[in-house]
Amino acid sequence: MAEFISSFTSGFSDLVKEDFPKRIPSVKILNLFDGLIHYQFSGNSRELSKIMYFNNTFFILKTWKGKGLNFPMMVGNIQKEKKYYLINKGTFRVRFSKENQFAKVDKNIARRAEEAVVNNSKLNIDRLNPTTEIWYSIRSQDFAFCGQLISKREFTEKNLNKGELRPEVAYFMCLMSDFNQDSLIAEPFAGYGSIPLQLAKKFHFKKLFISDIDQEKIKMLEDKKNLKDRDDIEISVQNAFELKNIEDKSLDLVITDPPWGFYEDIGDISDFYDKCFNSFKRILKEQGRIVMLSARKEELENLLEVRKDFNLIKSFHTLVNGKKAGLYLIEKTE
């Protein structure tokens, strides 16, 4: 059975471990690291590119474990063995990566790595614009691999508006929420719609309330293909501190990425969060839950310690737009 490795956003290993086998039941997980999963899969490799939270996916030629891993040793091992390449036509280049950073190697080592590919495939060298890449990667977890890059996520930060949430992080937030088809859900800081779009495209619920105080953003969301003309979705301009369109103790879940105060003036962040929780307390059912993303981790965690009406269930920590952020699952306790 062929082996593959896929990378994903750091901090979400537990969610990937739970979700990936549900998406592709035939996979067998071999190793799981922070931001990296190593697995066996015998199906069509194109199915792997449909996993939206995977960044780069590699067809594995060889893996190594242990201390003192280095590129000369790895290239030497590959040279000694006859290898099969999943993509066997076109052009290639060889890249070296150490702890998620591209690394320079001695020209002789790079040449030997290229020769190993040429001798075992119909691929031709193109160091500028190849159709595939062969990676030698050394990880910080005493793990290394040589693999052929078969798919990569083309989406980059350049595709995002300022302050817009990455779609894979929005998807992880939905996974963490653990709701069902009978759930009533609200996203009161919808912004550009990253969370509502993931909910609408990939999940089932009874009712979704989408709102924001920005009329232009709401108008944009009303025209989104996956959101408009749906009886189970209500989109409206609302103040998140009031949410007058939602009845008391009616919701199962609030899932949101409120402003962090980095790109807009929201005043004192602790006071801002306190007002949010007062509003959420009113609309949530008993033991209703909040899934919230925040780069103001200290202020949010301090507030949760003071308030007795909400309990922090669990959290994940990651980087979002280059900032340390936390993803929190919080339960109403009264």
C-alpha cells in the first residue's frame, strides 16, 4: 500500500486525526505530528487533494526516524534504491527543507539527488518551473522523509481580505463545534463569511443566523451562492451585543471570530469580550456552546477565569495570519 504525507495548519492534529479517516475511510494513519500526517492509502491519490485542510501532499519514497538525520545520508539512501515515482512524466526539481524552512545544500548533494530521479524516471530537470518536485524534508520531531509533491494548496494570504479568516481554520472551527442537523447556530461577527460558508457547504444544521454590523459585508454575503435563497439560513445586519433577531435561550451554538482590535478600533478588548459573553449568555440554551477564535488569548482566558457562567472545555493553539491565536470551546454553565 502506498504511503503519503500531508501538511496542515499547526495546532490541529487532534481534529485531523478524528476527521481525516471519516473523509477517506480506507486510510491507515502511521504517524501524526504537529502539522504533519503520515499515512497509507491504496485509492486514487486525487481524492487526497479534496481534503481542504491539507497544504502539501507527498507520495512517499522513503522515511527516516532518529537523531542526527541529515541530507547527505538521505540522498545516499535514495541513490542506492530503485524508486517508483507517482508522477513519471514532465519536469522536476529537488528541494530541501529543514523544520519548515527551505535549506541550502552542497551542490554535489543536490546533483546526486537529481541523478537519482533521472535514473529512475522519465522526468527531466527544470529548476525554475517544473511540473513536479522531489522534497527531502527533516522535521523537528526526529522524523524525515523524501517524497514527490503531488498536490499543493494554491490558496495564499494574498487571496484574503485584511482580517479575513482562512477557510481551513474556519473548517476546523466547525469540526470543533460538534453540532448536529438539529442544531440552531449563530455567527454574529460574520465579516467576509469564512465560517458561514464552511457551515453551508460542508455541514448540516437546522438553522443558521448570520449577522454583522457592517451593512456592506452583509449585502455581499446575501449574494453568495452557497448562502442565498436558503430557508435554513437567515442573514441580517445586527449588533452582536444585542442580536435582537434571536430569542432568549434558543441557540445550541455560537461559532465566531470576533475582531481582535488589530485592524479596527473596538476599545478595551476585555470589555468588548465581556459584552459579547453577556449577549451570548442570553441567546444560548442551558449548556449551549461557544467556539471562538482569538489572538487576544490572555485577555480572553482571564475573562473566563472571572466569569462563572461559562466554562472553558478545551483549546487549540495555532498561528493565524502570523499571530499566535487560540481556538476555544466554551460551555454555558448556569
